[in-house]
Amino acid sequence: MANTQQKDLLTQFRDLGTDALNKLSDVPGGSKLVDFVNDTRSRLDELQRKVRGIDALEERVAKLEQQVAALEQKPARKPSAATKPATPPA
């Protein structure tokens, strides 16, 4: 029962907000505010889309870190005698 009352209250707030925004666009200078709010909403949508891609990047970085760690653990090869430069005669 409390849930239905809360929904009604939230619905009332939403309706009041919608009415206020409609009236705000009629007020001088109010259209600029409405445009700003709409622009902000589109920017937030774009930001959310970019943030969702961070998880995939974190997975790729973790995989690359594991590969680098595996490469660092391998012992370095010693140069062979064939690859050493010859010393000039004295």
C-alpha cells in the first residue's frame, strides 16, 4: 500500500515537473534554460556511452599486463660467441 502511495507521489512530482518545464519555455529567457537542459542531457548520454566502454579497456589492459609480466619472467638469452664482435688485434 505504501508503494502505491509512493508511486502516486512520484507521478505527481513528475507531472508537476513536466508542467513547470512547459510553462518555463513560455517565460522570457526560459527557452535558453530549456535548451541548456536538453544539451546537458545529450552530453550526459554521450558520457554514459563512453564510460560503458571503460570495462572493455580495463580487460584489455589486464591481459596486456599479464603478457608483459610473462615476457619479463623469461630469462634473457646470453649472446652466443658467433654474435660477439671480434676484438681488434693489439
